[in-house]
Amino acid sequence: MKNETMYFKDEQLKLLDQRKLPGEIEYFSCKNYQDTEFAISDMVVRGAPAIGAAAAYGFYLAALEFADLEKVELKKELKKAAEELIAARPTAVNLSWAVEQLLELALDNLDKSKDEFLTILKNKADNIADSDRKINKKMAENGNTLIKDNAVILTHCNAGALATVEYGTALGVIREAHFSNKNIKVFADETRPRLQGARLTAFELMEEGIDVTLIADSTAATLIRDAKIDYIITGADRIAANGDTANKIGTFMLSELAKNFNVPFYVAAPLSTIDRKLESGSQIEIEARDSQEITHIEGVQIAPDNVKVYNPAFDVTPAENISAIITEKGIVKNPKKKSIAKLFQAY
């Protein structure tokens, strides 16, 4: 990617405004945690790893804002900021994973001087962002071992550099295969209703010179049936302990098609996306989005007034439909609770 997804400078978090891509390259400035919460909920920044890193910086901005308060009040305000940041998008576990680390660190260091306190939190936010870069590259290298030369890959939504601090998860694997001269081709679902595939994935892959063809979501089944797809690779927003995976709405449908037509279905996600507190996907909270995402396109109404709308942001793919989960610590084929747990033994 020619443009960074995010960077932190002069006590502000700068986020590439993904609502305006691919037409405009513009950065959204977060000067406080409320700005960050808005940027996450309004999808200025999106993708589980990216919103985790953004929220970490958002929490630091809260600490910066309230650092002069007495300890009791500071603790109260930091907990409030953490709750609001986590509530911004409830399905992606990386968000709570990052914020809870910052909150715990803050509460453990309330007796430090103001400068020490803020430095500790800023360093932690930097560490989360820097680690994401390294994790994604390692994940991509691991996933590339599954990809054959001349492969045709279908991907859904956007799980690329724009969904992370850098490189990407599913698109990271695709990038790595491309840079390994495997002569791959990619089909990108447009991904209604927010069109992340059309606006973001196609944009990213074209920037990298990767052969990409954009399709309507409803075209995928025909391509899979006609044996024109070798692999399906997606990212994930939350993975339960048993391997059930929440990802962008429409992913479950693709997994069913893959299973029916014997196409390998891979999920690429860092260990931070695995929520071991949840036994299965039935416990994953699914975010409901605004009805206008369905009834309008680019502000233009396309549906009748007052029509009822059902607009979940995510669905859950059962582990039995997943051929492998690709992580920075290795690949789990035919994921089960025990095999996933083994990934954490050396973590």
C-alpha cells in the first residue's frame, strides 16, 4: 500500500478515511478518544486488527486528556473511555483485546508520575501496532505454503492492509503468493452493503499489480460450481474456541458453497482474533448496522420508503466448513478446540 492505514503524530491519531476510498485519499484526525470511537463506529477505520490498534491509541488519548485528574476520577474516566471504545463495534474481539490491555496497564500504573504513566501507555499502543505488522507478515508466509502456482483465489470483503496496520491477513497471504511469483489471479466479491470488496480490496490489489477481477456477490456461486476457483480466503473478526468464525456477512454462504464443491476454505487471522472465552460461534454478538446501508447507495435511496430492513454486519461460519485457520503461529487444518488451543502453548 502506498498510503499508511494509520499513524500517530503530534498527539493525534491519523486514520486513512476508508469511507472515501477509492475516490479520495484523506486522513481523519483523532484528537481524543471520542474521535477514535466515532472513527471506529462510522467505519473510517475497519478490520479487526486495525480497529484494535486504533482503539489502543484512542485509549492513550483518553489517558492524555485525563492524566491531571485525581486518581479516583482518573480511574473512573479511563474505565468509561474503555467501555465506549469497546462498544463502538462489538463483534471484533481485537477491539476489546487491545483496550483491555491498555486499561489493565493504566490501572497498574496510577501511582507513576504523569510523564511515566503516559509513556508506558503510549509505548504499549505503539507495541500493539508494531506487532500487527510483524504478525501479518509471518501469517502471510505461513499461508503462502498452502497456495499453488497459477492459483485462482476468491476473497470476500477486505482483509488487507486497510484492515490492519500493514500488509493484511487474507490479502497478506495473497500478497505473499504474488511476491513469490506464483502467477495468481483473484476474484473479489463486491461485498454489499458497504462494498468493501469493490472499494477497498480491488483498490489494494490493483495498487500492487495483482490480477484482480471484481464480481457481484451473487456471481460467486457460479464461479465455484464451474470449478474456476481453487481457494477461498477470508479474514475474521472473531473466532470462538472451537473454530467457529465470525466474518463479514456473506462469508457463511461462501463456506457452504466451498464445502459442497470441495473448494478449500481458509481463514487468515492473528491469535488476537481468537476468543478462547467463547465456546462456540453461537455466543458471538453480531453487530446490527443502520438500515440506510441497504436502502441507500452513496446517499441515493434505492428502496421504497419505510421498507423493513435486516442488516447484520457479520455471520458465523462453523468450524466444520473451514479447511484451515492460518495464524502467525502456524496453520490449523480442520480446526477443533484442541488443535486451536495448541497454538497458544508457545504464545
